[in-house]
Amino acid sequence: MRCVVALALSLFCAAIPEAMSRPQPAVKPTVAPPTTPAPSVIIPVDSAPAPTTTEAPAAPVTINDAISAAVSFILKTQEGDTNAEWPYEGVYRVRGEIPIGYRVGGTGICAVALLRAPGYAADRTRQEAVARAVRFVCDSTAHPLMSVDGYAAGYDARGWGYTYGLWFLLAATEPALPEEGSLSPELRDAATRAISHYVGAIEGTQIPECGGWNYARSPGKDTSCPPSPFMTASTLQALFEAKRRGLDVKPETIERALKMLERGRIAGGGGAVTYSISGKASPNDRTPGAVGRMLCTENTLYLAGRGSAEGVRGALDAFIVHWEWLEKRRAKPGTHAGPYAVAPYYFYYAHYFAAQAVELLPEGERAEYRRRVSDLLFRTRAAESGSWNDRVFPRTANYGTAMAVLSMTAADGPAPAAYEGTPLSTPPATGALQPKEDGAALGRP
């Protein structure tokens, strides 16, 4: 099986920290004809007939109400011996148990959703839940299966824990957090140490020679093999944020991974990105099945000054046009089923990066894209519980709901960090995002 993204990871993936300042319009989940012309980008459509979504849309609900219900759901689903975890559940097990990488990664994603939702500074229940999660993610650095020294590659989920553990702890220690929601000095010190551990673990498990990361690698830590674009992009965004915060991140680690993401684009493929970056496209790499990794790839390259607004927009248009192929596989058994080898866990991972993509576009384009992406998200909301789930496992609604919250708060939450690396040998494509001199996060007016 090829595993989560999202952790997504992404999962985490690709990423990623309060209050929503603008009034939130009522969301109309019903599917209506678009009020503006369709995207101008030409997207290649395969000859296979598109699936039909049969679920009836839920009753209209405001975004604020949906976020509030989602936060309540996430809080109710925290679990574990110390009530500190939100494990991501997939089919993969280690000695019959959910692997620690999924437990840490899932916890990180859910906790960031609690941090990002409006009202965190005044919500003691959320603050206590996040503090417990911080303790768990910090303590997990001592788990044998989160060690770099014991890493032997192969199929291994600890990388998702590294990425989303790092992303979460950076968000939980963000200086901009209000004092009411900040961590205790003792917990902040533990988080600082764990952040250094996760950065070093990411650097220490990068694929040799080519760069990037993959949870499903050839055996042997020193064996070179193709990286995964969605894991590589998610991990890069976490490293961008670490570097923005002043941490010592090896530039060669980032540069190698960025080059691999650039190699993942399929020449003449309408913006499609290969599932595994090997320099060769497979029949499963066609656009309808590639939209999630297209979004995380184009967003990440854009943040690094190596992409373009056109690339981000094209990936977003592809997501909207081909969304029903993702929906066809949502909450279905199995993983990579035909005709495009789409796994269920791409669904809310793709939604998160679609919402991120909207906020990277010019301001004048965002409102309509927000509406379209929001309409699609609300078509899969469980009205009774206020949750979202893209797997057959009830537990995984924690992850799906958290990714939905992150999608709904993308317009008002912290922008993803841009990367200021070594000067490029060639200028970015037309419309590329240029890093600011002060290293501030980009993508907002």
C-alpha cells in the first residue's frame, strides 16, 4: 500500500499556523452551475467516463458554524493513555498496532486545526488538549521507531511523524500566539528540543543522491530510490517554516528536494506530476489521478521561487475539473484503484492544498476560487456529526475533519513560509513568487 498523504501529510504532505477576521458567508453546499466562466486552463480529460456523485448535499451551514462543530468533534476524538493523541488510522500496522509515525502525524494535524480555528485564545479546553498533544509529540522522540539511528527505510511511516510533528510544534510555539494560549515555559523548552530532533531526523532520512522523502522506499537507509512528491512537498513546507523561524536547516537538503519536485512534472502532461519521481511517467500518472500531488508540488515550488502563478492556478483548475474522480474513491476500501490509481487518503489532503493554492493566487482571483473549493468540501460533510472522513475507518474522521478545518481557515490563518535559498541559475517562470528580503511568509496582500 502507498500510504497517507496527508499526513497529510499532505498529509505533512504537503505545511503548515487565528482568528478569522472577515465575515464568513453562508456556504451553499448544493451544486449549482458556476456563476462565472469556467477556468481558462485547458485540462486534458481522459476518455474514461466521469463518475457521478450520488450523495445528497447537506443543509446549508455557515463556515463559522461548520468550524465550531468540527472543533467539537476533534476534541471529542482525542484518545490514548493520557488523552493526548489523534492517531491516523490506515491499513498499515506494525506488530498489529497503528505505527507511531501515524500517531504523531495525525496528532500534529488535528492539533494545528485546533490552533488555527477562531477563538483559541479564549478556549481553555482547546488549550489543554493542545498542551497534552505537545507533550505526546515531544515524548515520542524517544520512541524506538522514531529514531534516525534505527531507520532502515523500506515501508516506514515515521517520516510522517517527523514532518507533521515538526509542523505542529512550530505552530504551537509561534511567537504570534496570544499569551493566553501559549505553552508553559517547561513545555516550550521540551518543544524546542523536539523541534531540533525532528529537523535532524528529516535531514537524516532524506533519500541519498537524489533527495526528497518517501514512506515506501527500497530497503536500506543508504539506498537511492525515487522520492514521493506529496511527502517531499509536505516535508519541504515544514522545513521552510523551520528556516523562517531561524532554525539551522541544511540548504543542500532543501535544494536536492526542490530539484526532485521539478523533475516530477510530466513533460506535455498538462501539469500532471508523477506518483513516484523516477523521471518516467506511468499510465496511472494522468491528470485526474494526479491533482493532489500537482497542488502540493506547484504550491511548494511557488513558495521557493521556482514555480509560477500559472502553475498553481492550473493545478487548482485541474482539482476542480477532476474532483469527482477523487470523490469516486473517497471512503472506499482498498488503496490505489483504477482507472487512475487514486487512493482514498488523497481526498482531504488535496482539499487542504487546494485551499492553500487559492491564497497564493492574486487577490482578485481568490473569492471565486474560495467559493468553488468550499462548495466541493461541503458536499462531503457529515451533517449529523459535523465531521469529514475519506477512509472506511471511523477513527480517521479526526484527520479528515482537521484537514477540513485547515482548508476553511486558509484565507485567514498564517500564510505558508516562503523559502529563501541560494540564488537560482535561471529566473523563475513568469508570475513566480519572489521571496521578500525579510523572509516573511508570502501569499497574502
